Amino acid sequence: MTDKTIYDNLTLLGGKTELPASPEEAVLERVPNPQEDALYAVRFTAPEFTSLCPLTGQPDFAHLVIDYVPAGWLVESKSLKLYLGAFRNHGAFHEDCTVSIGRRLCDLLEPHWLRIGGYWYPRGGMPIDVFYQTGEPPKGVWIPDQGVPPYRGRG
């Protein structure tokens, strides 16, 4: 028996870590899925996601919901938090941010299925919602509704 675990290759967990300067510089880490023989869904919710408008530099805010059905890999959650936080000073349109996050996670994890819902708060009086999905979810996996109501403003 060895003391080696599936977590030995992680570099961000367990200590203070600075926020990456950009999403490109952020390190996303993964661990082997110890339940690879089971089909199940994982959800991450980031209700305080921020980025910058690439033209005005003004902040944009979103509620992100990321669902995936893992295959061989799981994303390490601290690295995901740091990656999402790296968008705080990153200029990109809502569509680019949302789809970039979905694609980067797909490249890293090679999941059975992934979707991301970007529920953006109004800019110029108009909310923009952006959705990215890799295809149909596997049959028999419970995928709950993302539960984010349409934007209603004050009323």
C-alpha cells in the first residue's frame, strides 16, 4: 500500500493563493473521478461572477450555473473559484465569457456532458442570458432545472 492519493498532484489546495491576473493565466486542476463507473451530475453555482465590459471597462455581473456529468475527471473546486475570479479584471462580452468557461472546462475534463447558463444582470437596461451545452445529457441522469428565474427588475 502507498500513501499516494488522487490529490497528490494538486498545487492550489491547502494554502493561500493569489487571484490569477487573467483567465488565461489561471490554472484549472482536475482529479481522477473515484466514481467513474456511475453516471451522475455535478453543479457549481457562482452567483457573484464579475467581468469587465471590453469597451467601457465598467463591471458586469452574472449568476453562473455550471452542470456537468463527469467521465474520468472532476474539476478541483478551489482552482475553479480562482479561474472564475480571474475574470474580475478581464474585458469580454457576456457571450465570450460564458462560452469560454464552458469550452475550457470541456477541454480539461472531457465530460460526458456539460452545460453552462450565464444569467447576466442588465447592461443598458437589458439583461443578457447566454447558454452553452455540449449535446444531449446521458439518459438516466437527473439534471435539475437551473432554477434561475427570468429577470424581472423591480416588479
